[in-house]
Amino acid sequence: MANTDIARQEASNSENLGTLDALSEFFWTTEPTNSRLALVLAEIEGPSQVSDWENALKAVRARYPLLSASITKSPGRRPYFRWMNDESPPLRLLQVKAEMSPEEMISQELDQSFGLGGGPLGRVVLAYQRERCTVAFVGHHAAFDGRTNVGILRDLVAAASGEALAGPHPLLTSKNELLGLPAPDPGYHKPLIDAWTRSSPPSSLPPARVTNRRVPKEELDVIRERARLEGTTVHAALVTAALIVGRRNAINWRERTVICLSPMDLRPLLGLSDVAGVLTTIHPTILGPSNPIAFWDFARNLKRSMQTSYTLEAARRGALAIKQVVSAEADPYDPTTVDPGGFFDHDIMVSNYGDGALRTQYGRLRLTSLYPAHISGSRPDTQTLSAITMDGILHINHASRAPIAHLLDDVHNVLVLNSK
């Protein structure tokens, strides 16, 4: 079929929910070989039935349009979201074992790729007991960012407790349009000569390894107050601690330049609030091997540099740079065709959702812990820290396929030591 015929077919197809933006396309392209899915896990106390969670999933699906979508692509054309009328996100029940920890559950899910996205773009995993359970929402990163995942999990718990949810979210307007940029081109300036569908998946990566840590309210209050007095933020202090520990515990971090990425939520900048989708931009922190790290000086400078990245103009530049990365058609099963210039290469990502402003009580159900998790980067030795504050407690997850030893424990200790 000629490209013009494909374009005409897609344009007239009522199931077409829109072409993926550049960042979502990058996540889609990398998913089969190096999954970058994101999830959020909650531990919950209170009585429930499995049917409560089944009904909750139906209610949540009705509120988030892309939970009823898959991703479709034709050779030479960009991927797009397609409406599915008959296939719901799965609710997978895990056999509860006394020895199963949240870390094991997160690790297991990080290794379950969505592949080419031809099925549902989210799933709910439930380790069920009558009086307590652990539940996780796992989302394809092309469709859901971390902030959206947290919102979906919040709604899932609320619905399971018997609360009625608010009305459906509108389908997110193209991020390009929100930033005042042209819509994504439906085709590529350089299509692949051979159709990518002829490829086969490469060998699997090492399994994800996961550690969780809770920073108690008393300690977090001290860290937050010291950061305020020093003219910086908890996030900047967390990044600083991670770079100090990484350089100390990993030899190769002392011998070369290290890149840390900090995702930033674009919703406040765009005047949006409870909007579902992928609305992030990235700030890079670059640390040369000879650069000293004086803790609070470094954290202050980091806060200032992040402020320069959090503008509409900077977000536009970032979106255009990502558009260039996906300007040529890539083979999802051939990593050498994905980001060949290494634009997304980094050593560590630190995502901080701040104070999630989440209730902990939902009727008879109570949230006792909440852990976002994600694996980032193109190399197995990339480190990812994901953090959120709930009920005054900072929950941090460390995930990597080749983790730096003791990274999370040592980051915690460095934060506490420098906040005295």
C-alpha cells in the first residue's frame, strides 16, 4: 500500500486517537529491547474482596482513555494510539507468599515488557489478602508518565473502597500543540529500507534489581528545613547525595563524566492540573571527573540550573531535540537504530514527585506505603531513583540491572549527615 493510501486510511479511521509525540515514540521504540515502563506500587491495609479490585479497574478504565488504547504502526509511518473496544487492561492476581516483598514484586513487573504495544497499555497487579494487599499499576511509558501512574493508582484505591470517581479525563492534546510546536509528521524523512516487522527480539537484559527505602517524617523535616535555609530544594539535595555516593562507590564514575537526568512535570508550567498523559521535560546535570562536590554549594547551583530548564522556551528546545532523535525510522528490535547519537545516554536518573498530596485513608482502606519505580537509560548499569512524599514520609525506590552497591542506603546517610 502506498504511503498516501496509508495516510488516507489512518486519517479516516475513527479508532485513531493521535500520532505519538516524539518522546512517546522514543519510549515505544525502545520498549521491546530495553523496557522503560514505569509503575507505582502501594501497600494497603483494610478489608477488600477481589471483586472490589475488578470493579475498580473497570471504573478507572472509564476515566483514562488510553487504558482503552493500544499502539499501532505501519512501515514508513509513525506509531499512533488506536482505540480498543473489546480488550481491557488485565488484573493479574499473584499468589501471596509470606516471603514476597514489594521489591520482588516491583522487580518482577519491571521485567515484563509491553513489547510493541499491540495490547493494553497498562495492567494492575494485585497480591491479595482479605485484610491487606499490595497493588501496582504498571503503565507503558509512551502513554503514561509517573504523575499519571500515581493518579491512576489513587483512583484505583478510591474505587475499590466504594468511592465514585470523577468524570473521564479528556484525551490529552498533543504536547507539541501545548508547547506551540507543529504536530508530529505522520511519516519519516528517512524510512527503513527493510520493514522492521521482519526483525526478531534480541537476547534479554539482566533482571531488574530493586531496593526501597523510607525516610521518616522526622528526618525529612530536618532535610527539608536545612535545604530551605541553604536556598535549595530536597530534590537538589537528593541528586547531590546520589552523585557523591555514586562517585564514591563506582570506580568508573570517578574516571569519566557522569550525566544525571531529572524529569520535570510540565503541568504547572502549562497551567494544567489533573491531566493524564506524558507531560515531562528533562534537566541534565553533568559532573566531570575533576569537579569537586561541596554538598550545599552544589545543591544550590543545581536548583538554579534547573530553574533555567523549567521555561516554555527550554521545553520547546527539548521537544525539538527529541524530535530529531526520532526523525529517522528505527527498528524496535535493533537497538543500534534507536538513538544512534546517544542523546538519551546517562548514568543516573532521579525522579522526585514531591509531595503527592495523596490521602492515605480511602473509606475502609488505608495506604501505608507508596513506591514509584522505573528503569531508565540505554545501558544495564544506569541507576534510577524514584521518590515521592506521602503523609510526610519520603519513599524512594532504586532500580537498576547492574546496581551500584549500597547506593540507596548511602544516599540516605549522606542526606541525614549533611542536614544536621
